[in-house]
Amino acid sequence: MAGFTNYAFRQIVREFGGAGLLATEMVNARGFVWLAEQEAEHPDRLWGVAEEPRPLAVQIWDNDPPTLAKVGARLAHEYRVSVVDINFGCPVRQVTQKAHSGSYLLSYPDRMGAIIEQVVAACAPTPVTAKIRLGCSRDKINAIDIAQVVEGAGAAALTVHGRTAADMFRGSADWDQIAAIKPHLKQIPLIGNGDLDSAQKVLDAFRRYDVDGVMIARASLNKPWLFAQAAAAVRGAPVPPDPTLAEERQLLVHHFRLVCERFGEEKAAVLMRKYACCYAQGRRGAREFRKHVATIESPADFHAVVEQFFPRD
């Protein structure tokens, strides 16, 4: 998720455990190429990718097959990532209307096929996967046709978010529509995504719908321990409890230290505004905490707010 699932967040998820495959923020292929041409440092969205444990997927987006293939090849052969994932699902205007990428391409299956074919060839033997939505709008749901294009072009797996591009993040994900795709795939796995914000919902998704895997996204920003809980539920093991207030305090400070390692304390304090706002969801005083943490400007501000709302005992 752009702006959030950087190395610091991935490290926290990895420490809790449970996630079978972690993914980076979306990387714009054209921007990646430009940085390489300028001999600049790799983009912040690839922070930690070269060194961190595997398996790890990097998600890329654009609409130009050769550019995506060029970037995919670097990720596969230079960075040695586990999976190269192509985003055909992002609905935000900057990606769709301005860049004609993401879910915009759901209206152009042939273009999607050409992109996947070239990226697959460039990345081999590293697997290439694709993420889509159900369609551009509720009256233009074409996920079954798109799924067949994705498989035919050589993708190793397909992830489907159960909303259309027009839905953005409103309403509920339609898991019946996701599951309806499965009979039309010959061999690649179908991964469902949308509204999985508890271990029970993950368990229900596997029990009720014909999917081979699930992807957890936005809900993990508030609960990076959700993967561990979901994995336990699927195994039939006891589900670990949510962290205590004191444990969340330690987690916030740990998160801040990880961000500091990359950006330095002053910039990290400002960046922690959005990260910290994800914490305390459902906790008493969460709204007041977010109001205060959204204005921090220094490490001292950050620690003062954490001390106030997340007492040690």
C-alpha cells in the first residue's frame, strides 16, 4: 500500500509472523527507470528490499510493456525478489486517469496481456503475478474474462479485490464474484482480497469461498499482528490476543526507531504522523490520540504523545 507498507512496517509484520508473502509499496516503473538513468539511489519504496528476508514481492505499475519488463527484470535478477506483482487494481485518480494505469487497464485486456507476457519473459524464472479488481464499474464487471487473459499471458497467480474501480473503498467486497472466477482458471491460484479485518473473517473466507489464498491489506495498518492471528485460526491453533496498551506503546516506539534508521529523527517524526494514526484503532481515546499525533514535529513531540496516551503500565 503506497505510503505505508515500507520496510519498517514489513519488519513489524515479519516479527509478529503469520504472513506467507509480504509485499512492498507500489513502485512506478517509469519513475524507477528515470532514477536509474540519473544514477540516483533506488527509490524509498525499495528501502530494505535488497537485504531483507525472503519471500518478498515487489508490486509495480505502469502501462508500457517494455518499461515494466525492464523494471521487472532488474527486480528479479538484480534485487532477486521472490515475486514480481503487476498492479491492475489501483483505483486512485493519479494512477488511473492521469497515468492510464492500475484499474484503468481493466478496460483494455489486450494491453494487460501484452504487459504480462513481456514481464513474464523478462523475469523468468521468477514468478510474475497480477492483482485486479472486479471491473471498472458495477455495470462493467469483467473479472472472469480478465482472469483468463492473465492466466493465458503466463502469470503465476491472480489476486482479485472484490470491489470495482468505481467503488474505490466504499461498500463491501463481493466475495461471491471473486469465487465465481475460480472455475474459469485452469491451474493458477486465485487469491481473494477485501474486508478481511479479523482472523474469523479470514477463516470464513476459506470455508465459504473457492479461493486458494487470501490477501490482507488495509486492515493490517491498524493491526500488523492480524497475520499471526489469521494464520493461527487457519491452523486451528489458539488465536493470539491483541497486544495490550503497554505492548502497543513498545510497538510504536519500535516503529519510530525503524523509520529513524532510514530518514533521521526529524523527518521520521513527521512521517510517524500517518503511521501512528493507524494505531489505537478501537482503543479508548483513539480520536484524541490521532488529533495530537497528527501535529507532531519532533522526536520529543512524538514521545510526549506516546507517553500520554500509551502509559507504560
